[in-house]
Amino acid sequence: MVRKPGDVEKSLVNKGFKRKEGDHSYFNYFTKAGKKTSVFTKTSHGAKELDDSLLGMMARQCKLSRQDFDLLIECPLDRDSYECKLVKVGAIEAQTPSK
């Protein structure tokens, strides 16, 4: 499945990623508590579409299966569920509730 970069980027931002511009658009994931993580992905400024190969690489960078990455982009996988998956794979630490 081919996707438009703008659609993917918008979805990433809605799920807690923050964009940093350069030669590529870099997206770092920030937890709901606002902590920057090592989870990131990127898109190229010149890309008109993202093919399965590129989407697969982005999924791995986001610590997800390709199927889960599609769910993240399409929105059935919400931010809370995504953050739980990141904790399970050890990509981020579990957040303790503040008192």
C-alpha cells in the first residue's frame, strides 16, 4: 500500500511525535508526560509517496510491526496503546503517575 507523506506525517504528529526539519523531516516521539524518547522516524522532503519498503522501515524505527504501524497511521491504534507497546518492547520506560 502506498501512502502520501503528508498523511503519515500528520498522523505521527497527532500521536505524540514532534517534527524537526532538515534535509528530511525527522519525527521524535515524546511521551504523554512530555519526555523525549529515542524513538524516531523520518520522511524525505522530495518523496511524493511512501511505498511498502519505506513504510516498513518507518515501522521498524517506530518499534512496531508493519501492521501496527498501519493502525497507528489510520488511528485505530491510539497514543495510549502505542505507548504501552513501546514500554513492552523496552523502547521507553513506564511513566509513573504524578502525585
